[in-house]
Amino acid sequence: MVGSGPGDPGLLTWRGICCLRKADVVLYDYLSNPELLHYVSPHAERHCLGSHAERKLWTQAQINAQMVAHAQQGKTVVRLKSGDPTVFARAAEEVAALRQHDIPFQIVPGITAALAASAYAGIPLTHSDHASAVAFVTGHEKPGKDGSTIDFGALASFPGTLVFYMGVTTAPQWSAQLIEHGKSADTPCAIIRRCSWPDQETFRCTLGELPSLLHSGSKIRPPVITVVGEVAADRSIPNWFEQRPLFGHSFLVTRPEHQAFSLQQQLAELGAEIVLQPSIAIGPAHDQEPLDAAIENLQSFQWVVFSSANGVTFFIQRLKQLGFDYRRLGHVKFAAIGPGTADQLRSFGFHTDILPEDYRAESLVDALSDTVKQQHVLLIRASRGRDVLPKGLAAAGAHVTEVIAYQSDDVTQPAPEVERRLSGRGVDWIIVTSSAIARATAQLMPQAMQRSKLVSISPITSDTLRELGYEPTVEAKVFTMDGIVEAILAYVAEKNT
């Protein structure tokens, strides 16, 4: 049993990650962030236990039965639970089912919502002047339970902070009980919805005002926790989480998944919500014979020119697959179209000899023109793209051999969860990092392209977007992932002034 924390995938413990990596089966709560499934083997079974939105929640009996059935088949099962398994998460019932069948288990704690809300909403649960104790209280007791075991008299006189879990629909009842038993109606309260998620919301009120905000028809929907006590009025800790520059902005990242991580991380650190939907898929070239022939004859080339980081990866991988090592490249010089490509070369231990100041094909041709005359140049490229490099280098007097190192194909169908998102509330921004991605995205999600603001990595990509009928809102001045982030921040800051 692994506690996934309240939402932010960065709050999962290292022990939790290790468990997910070795799981054969993962049974996960719908409130667990789906990004956590990236730690799971692609061969593992994954079962979401339903959601209130779809009105299809597994019963506790069904969950218990599935845990037992998979474990009895000799599989390693991870029961991924939102928050902490032992705080209002029915761990005791699930452990009882496992013990009944002599199934060994471990419990991995997670960060419970009350603790995360304290940090992420800037509300200290304890305070030297106001609260020396904390009580966690369920706002929704087990259905069919024989009477309530909550002592509202004791809670009303509790010398500290009360944190109510769940309890949106029952808030009018439990808040009234506290007031009836002597708790002041003026007691400060804080409501934190979707704590640590990119759309976290914080509302402040008094205990007497609480029923007007939380009730069966409330616009504030679960998951919610409510902090009751003097600490809820404390403003000494800023709500740093919701004050980040891109908080409240959602971005669709269209790069291939293996290339998207750095950009995702940068935007998420700045408060953005990230939806990943690659518009193109990258894989080995369909016909690898030309690449193999070029590697076999590397001694005949003075230069190897890379037009992308993917080209570097697939070229080096193929070199190794053919049984060669880096000594085969000892005599050649390398040119890279941009810093991302140069960084990829560096990751394999190679220095880039020529890197243009302006990261585009025209600039790379200019940078090489004086050095490649009568030189044999191996150009490593994708299955599609502009022909500026081969024509420009040939015009400069180089003997150019073009080789396709990897295949770039359009994705024809978005993931179901992304499709649901785009057909619903959509996204604020779509990031486009190449002309190929621009064309593929226009085919894959034309309505989303019309509804969202577009971020372009370069003038060339912007021109492609305009040809397709879309005007970019933001264009990077430096044609890198860092440049994209800088351009977005400058635009948002200007709009907020």
C-alpha cells in the first residue's frame, strides 16, 4: 500500500517510486496523479478504481477482492492510495482482507492532505500563539455506521486546529454542531480544494459562513479539506504555491514524450498545469541500410552534421548496435544546429566544433561555408524536414551525403484523457516546437489550436503556423526550450501589469 500524496507527483516518496517500479499490477485511486504511472513498467497492469465524475466507483469489497486475486497469482501488487494509506483511507479494512488470506504486505506512508495544505496554502497547522495541537476529523463517516463516534463537544473545546477531511456536503451539519457546542461562529476557516494540484484553490471564511460555501450544491467540488481555527487567519506564510508566475495557466506540450520532460519540469516549477500529447512519434528509420553504409564508411567523411538531438541519439545508438565504438569517430568534426543538439552530443562525450549563433539551418550553413569546401560531409537528419542544409552545404562546395537516422510520423489520435480534456475546458496554451509539429498538431487537434494561445519556438515555425491559418501569440527570441519559457513569462508578466 503506497501513499501517493495529495496530488503533486513530486511529493511521492522514494520508497513509493521503488514499489511502483517493481509492480506487476497497480490498483490506483482516481485522485492519485496519473503522472505517477510513469514510474510503472509498461508491462504492468493498471486499474483505476473509478471516479465520482463518471459515477463508477469500485466498492471496497471489489478492491479487496482484486488485491487478493492478483496477489494469489504470485504478482506484486501496488495499491496506490491518495494521501496517506492510514489517514481516512480504509487501510485497516484492506489489511484485514490481506491477512485473512495470509498475503504479506507493506505500508508506505504518503503526505496527507492536511500537511500538504499547510505548506502549499501557507496555513500553519500549529502556532506558538494560537495552536499547540492538531486534530484530523472526517467530515463523512462510513455509510451504515451505527451512530457517530465524533464528540463535537470535545472538538468545540479542542485547544488547537481542526482539519476536516471530505465533508463538502456535510459541512452545514458539522459546522452547526461545533457552534452548538460552543465554538464561536467567528472562528477563522480556510477551505483548500485540490491541494498541491496546479488548479489548487484557497477560500477563507468564518465557521458561521462555512455552510454558504460548502453544501450539497456547492460550486466548490471535492477533493476539499477545511482548516478550522485561529491559524486559518494567519497570513505570516505567503501562499507561495498560488503566487507562482504561471499558476492558473494550462499548457499542452506537443513534443515527443522522451523530449518533453525538461520543458514540462520548467513550466511546472513556475506553477503551470501540463497536459502532454505528442503530435509526432519518433522511431528508428524504416530503412536503415543507408545509415549502416555511412557508419561502415565513416573514414571517408571529414564532418558529421546533426540537425537535431534525435539525430545524435539514433546515430550513436546505431553505431553501437553495429558493434563499433567511439574510436570510429576520432577523426571527424561535429556541427550541431543548436544547443540542444550540442548538449546531446556532449552527453555521449563529444565536443561540438561548430554551433551557429542563431539556431537554424540557414545559420548553420553560414557557419560551415568557409570550412567545408571539397570536404565530405555526412548529414544526419529525420525522415522529413526542410532541405536548407543539404542544398546550402552543396552550394558551399561540400560533398554531402544525406542519411535518414530516424523516422518522424504524425500521431493520428490523441490519448482518451487528453481528448476528454480538450473537448471540455481545453487548455490555455499549446506549445509548438517545429514546423513538423505545427502541421501534425493542426491535423490532430484543429479545434484546440483555434481555442488556445499558441507558442512558437522560432520565426520559421511561426511562418508554418500562419500558412496553416493560426497566428502565434508568443514567439521565442532564443530558439530553445529555455527561450520558450522566457517568452511565455515575459508575455504573462506584461499582461499582468
